[in-house]
Amino acid sequence: MVLLAEARRAAFGTARIRRLKSYYFREHLKGQTVDKFPSPKTELPRGPGLVA
């Protein structure tokens, strides 16, 4: 996993990785963190299987 993370950092930059991590973290918590960290992609209500 470390090598994969390093490859992603080299390809996309740490800022993008941070956004991806926070997105997956919000999805994992299913709303608890979405309310604390709103983003333009999560403003609309979404179902459990919907992709932004």
C-alpha cells in the first residue's frame, strides 16, 4: 500500500490525494463528517449507491 500511495502522490500530487482521502472518509462515515466538511460535490442528497 505504501508504494501505491507513493505512486499516486508522484502522479497527482499530495493535495489531490488529501481530497480523495477526505472523500472516502466522508463516504465511510455516511454523513457524520459530511455535515462537518461540506463540499460542492456533496451538497445534494445522495443515495447509498450513488457516485458523485
